[in-house]
Amino acid sequence: MEIIKDLPEVFEEFAEQRQKSFLAVKQLKDKGIPVIGSYCTYFPKEIAMAMGAATVSLCSTSDETIPAAEKDLPRNLCPLIKSSYGFAKTDKCPFFYFSDVVVGETTCDGKKKMYEYMGEFKEVFIMELPQSQKAEVLDLWKAEILRFKEYLEKNSR
């Protein structure tokens, strides 16, 4: 097996595209278009887009912000959550910075704690995510989607 020592040249294009994406989000904000950030693929982007909002995916890109996150969050928490929170808390994520609201979900206890702390400096809307595949939880998810729609209608005026 050969060990790859040099990164492909295409990797340099990622940084350039990332910068272009940040500038594109700023342009949306300058035009007055609402920006909604999310961490989870369960987020119903179609509802946000139907009201004319732009959606951006939020996450972590490195572990550099974990020390800042550990000032609030437990050290033994998932590194992905700590990094995500750290990027939000330190304003090192332009997508988070320009988001009018962050839509969170109840996928795990660590994320619920992260959203609780995040709510101290950013508008956060939490969607209860069903924790099983049972037919009856479909009603919960439908209610959550309608609650999110009503939240956007109320707060977009």
C-alpha cells in the first residue's frame, strides 16, 4: 500500500470556494434575505426556502475552537459538538454569524446542551426529533414541522 504524502491540487480550490460561499452569504444578508443555519439534515429546508430564506449548513471544520467551547461545555462531550459550539461562540464561522436563527434538533443530549448555551447569544429554534421509527411518532414530527412554519411566519414580519 502506498502512503499519500502530497495533497491533491484540487484541495486548494476548496479554500477558495469556501471563501466565495462566505461572501455569497454576506451578499444575501446585504439584500435583506433571511439566513437560517442548521446542523442536522433532518431540518426541513423546504419550509425555510418557501418563505424566501436562504439555508446554510453549520458544522465544525477543525478542532481549533474546542478549548473555547470547553469553557462552557464538559470536556468529555463529543468533539464534533464542542467544535461546532466553539466556532459559534468565537465568531469564527461566517455562516453562523450571518444566520438569523439556528435550527437545532434533539438528536442527542450533548447537542441539546449546546443549543441551550447557544441560545444565550443567538436565536435558536429547537425541533423535537422523534427517537424511534414507530408510526405514531410521525404525528410528533408533523406537529414539529408545522410549529417551525408558524415560528417562521411569526418572526419574518
